[in-house]
Amino acid sequence: MDILAQDGEVALHCDYCGTTYAFDEPEIKAIFADAQSPSGDNTVH
């Protein structure tokens, strides 16, 4: 979360397709909230 506080976004570059994906604070919070909420399904992928 230090990168988010410093830059205001987190950017990831895919070496396979060459696309850069940028996520802002609401998107990052949603990703982590979804990862922490149990869905009842133990599927990892």
C-alpha cells in the first residue's frame, strides 16, 4: 500500500502482452475486500 499512498495508483506491466494495468485506491480496496470475504468455495484459481 506504500506505492498507492506515494503514487496514487498501482501500475502493473504485463511482459506477455505489453499492456500496463493501473489500479486506483477504490479498485485496490475492492480487490483486497473480495480476496478476504469467504465465498464458501475453496477454489484457488
